[in-house]
Amino acid sequence: MRIEPGWSPPESAAELFVSVRRVVLDVIAKEKREQARQPHADEPLHGGFEESPEDSLQSFERMQWILTRLPAPLAEALMASLTAGRRNDAAVALELGMTTATFTTRLFKARRAAEELASYYELLPIEQANLMAELSYGSKTRAQLAHESGMLLEELTSLWRQAVEALEKSRREVAS
């Protein structure tokens, strides 16, 4: 592994976005080159993925939304992984002052939580997505959330049930 002088992890959300976007575009370009070499080159990549600024901005906003709703230890592990460049998990774990096993466990949990939060963001109205994120990963009780939102506990529970039903319906549609 070669250490590049002058490289440091991104310090701002915009720098992180640019780094992640470059990696994604590099991977897509590599896949397109590999696909062009294969006999089935006429099939579209990623279901017809086309690069557009709107898609990139929406992905960045979704990533920011997810990172702000993850518990701090999970967000730290995910951010460290995203900004790790070519370093392996052991180097990142050492930098964070934890064992490799602890880091990989947190990273696994962070990725699972990020997938769940992404489904909230993509499938639910933003109010319900925020509610589900707070109920799933926040530190407040339902009663505290209802009080802060100016709702009755029953109203909050009803919104939660509607969100769960919408998520289950979507999962059933995907499964069938």
C-alpha cells in the first residue's frame, strides 16, 4: 500500500460528498469498461443508471439525513469507513482507538442502520421518516416525542403504525 503525501480525510460534508461521488463514478466507469469487454454488453448497468446532478444531490442529501440520525458511534464508524480511502479496517480502527473487531462490528451495525434509514427516507413522507428514525435510533421515548410534537400518544402511535404498514407493503411488493 502506498501512502500519498498531502492526503487527509475530508473535513466538511461537501468534501466528503465529492470524495464519495468520485469513488462511485470510478466504480461505474470500471464496470462499464468491464461490461464493454463482455459479450452481453448491450444490457444496461445498474438498471439504466445515468449520471445526473439531481441524482447526485439527492443522494448527498439522503446521506446527510442518514448520518445525522445514526447514533454517534455508528455514524463515526460509517464516516471513518467512507473517508478511509485505500486503508484497511485495521488501520481505521487503530486511528479511532479501537480494536478491529469493535470497528467492524460497529461498521456492520452502521451499514444495517443506514439501509433501514434509507428505506425510511425513500419510502415515507419526510415527517414519517423523521418519526421512524427518531423512534428507531433516537434516545427519546414515544411519550417524550409525542409531547414535543404536540400530539397525543395515540396520534403518534397511529402515525408509527401507518409508517410500518407502508414499509411492510413496500417490502412485500419487492419480494413478489
